[in-house]
Amino acid sequence: MRALSILFSILFSLLAGCTSFIPSTVLPTSSPAQPYTKMVTIPLPVIATSPNEGVTYGALTAFLLHNEKDEVSALFAPQLNQNENFGTTGTIYGAMYPSPLRSIEFNLSKSTRVNEDYEVRVRDQHLMEQKLELNAFLYSFTDGSARFFGFGSESKADDETNFADREYGFTASAGYPILTNTVLFLGDRVRKLTVDEGAVKKLPYLRDHFTIDEIPGSDGFATHAQSISVVYSTLDAAAMASSGVRARLTLEGSLAGLGSTAGFGRYEGELKGFFPVPDTRFISAGRVAFGQTRGSSIPFLERSILGGENTLRGFGKNRFIDNSYVLCNLEERIRLFRWEVFDVRADWELAPFVDIGGVMDSFGDLRLGNLEVNPGVGFRAVVRPNILGRIDVGFGKDGAAVFVGLGYPF
């Protein structure tokens, strides 16, 4: 829910009549390595929607802190929202960028019905002469809006079920360069998941519609997996690239002897590129990806999944699940104009896109007729170098889907 709300502090920051500027003389003492020079506050209404969660409304106040380069180096946003499925939700989201080589994000959220979310994400690249990259993500959440439709590309909207996805765990990785523009990452992740009744009472409960034998992992599961990835990148920025390419190949294994409910193996590949015109007013962006998970009794949420704000934007999260997937995303990022208020400069973008993808048991089962084609359009507000809010509207066979979130989809 944080991503849904924070976007509006970006999209309306230049329009909010209550926006205020606070000089550095009245700010709390900041870090000597990253002193704050000013703070802009933006009180805003929240109106957001997603296919799984429905409509949310409420209010927030965004606090944007600037560094000596006049970049937004920290963002804090307490908010209070109302949703028909989850009741009242209180949230505080924060993002800090003390240097280009370090970032910290956190989210603390609690609803009166079912939902809660506690997350911390850290990235650091200061060690070993700035060559070693460390990433860590610690989380505990309950998502009462989770969906399951069945396995395969032919799963039907009429079989839609709801459940509460209760999870806690962590992911960690360390990367070190092995060749020019090439980094080797070693990773480890732990995931503990239980399934309970969800918050969307108009839909049947997952385990009332499907049996545990039909859906491995629907009675809960644990995963402890190790991975190795090779990443080649010429991107000009890690989070908001405007030029370059990035290729990734990942192999992951989950062993029952290390605490996993089921043993399985996974491999994934991804290639994405960004091709701007000279003044970067137009950026052609594309991604192709594939993946496969093989094993016995693989938990349903450890398989290949498509649907949601970062894959097939014409469908809700977890719409298609099977053992393998292919995906292609294409969009044209068009900067319409730049607008500056209180020295906060935002680029406003229009992004027509098309998403193409599908799931299958194995790649030999791939058929053109089973691929989903989702055209759509996105609206983005970018405060460089760290913050981007977006609205994406996609169109699929189940109808239209609207997503509001943070960051580019790829």
C-alpha cells in the first residue's frame, strides 16, 4: 500500500496548494557526509486502486529532504488510508540515499483487518574499494488480497479465489566484479509462508475451491535457497537508467536438507536495454525474460508467476502460475515537460507500452495462442536521481487493470 500512496506525493507535488518550504536552519542536525539543506513538505489526499486490493483513499504528508546538490536524498511519508477490504491502515514509509553507493528503505504498516507489512531494504557498495556490493531485504507481511486462479495459461477468471499470504524471511546477496562491466553475485534467501483466509469476502477461499493435493504449498511451506548470478551491465544508473543494457543469468537451488519443504531448481535469464535520442526526451526501453522451475511438488508460489505491475500489466498480481514463463515488455518513455517548484524539479513522462508473455509447464509447450498481449499507457513523475511515481493502465482479456506504484517496471 505504500507504493500506491507515495506516488501521489510525486504526481501532485507541483500542484498541491499546501506545499511548504522549510530552510536548513530549522532542520534537525543531519549527517556530515550528507547534510540536508532544505525540506519540502507536501500534505496530500490519497486515491489509489489496484486489481487485487480495490480502491483506497486517505491522506498523507510527504517530507522531501534535499542535500547540498539540491537532490532529494531522503523521503518520509506517514499516511492514513481506508479500504473496504482492510479497514483503516496506518503506514510510515521512508527512503534514504546517503550516497550514490548506499540506500536504505523501510516500511511499517498495520491495518485493522488482516493486512500488515514490515520491511527493511539496504544496499551498500562502500567496501573493498567500492567493488563489493551488498544487498539485504528483511520482511514480515500479511497480504489479505492474494489471488489464485489455477495453474497454466488457460486458468479462468471464473476460478478466482482469495487467501491471506502470511510471510516472513530475508534475501541477501553479495556481488563482486569478475570482468569489465560483469559482476558475480552469490545469494541466499529464507521464506516461511502460511496460507489463511483472506480479506476479500466476495471471493471463495483458496482451500474451499482447491484441494491441498491439487495445489502444493497451499497448506504452507518453507524455502531455503541459494543462488548464483552473473550480471553484465553498461547502464548509466542502477535505478533510473536512460541508456545502456543489462543482462542477467541466475541459477538457484532449494534443498530439503537445508530446511526447504520441497527440493527444486530454478534458472532465469533477463536482458533489458534503454536507447535514448540525444537529449533523452525519448527513451525506447525493452526487456525480454524467461525462467523455469523444475522439481517435485514445487510450492505454488515458488513457480513461475506473471501478472501485476512489473510483468503483465493487464492483469492483477499472480494471475498466471506454472513451471515456466516467457516475457517481453516494450515501452516508449516520452518526457512531456519539466516543472520546478521550490527547486524540486520533476520530469513528467508519458509511456505507451505493450507487455507480451505467458506461462507453460515447459518451453516445448509454448504456443502463440497462449501468450497474453497487454497494450497500455503509463504516466510517470520523476524526481532524479532517486524517486519515481507512476500510474500504469493495462488492458488484458479480463478487462482493464490500473497500477499505482514506485519505480520503473523494469
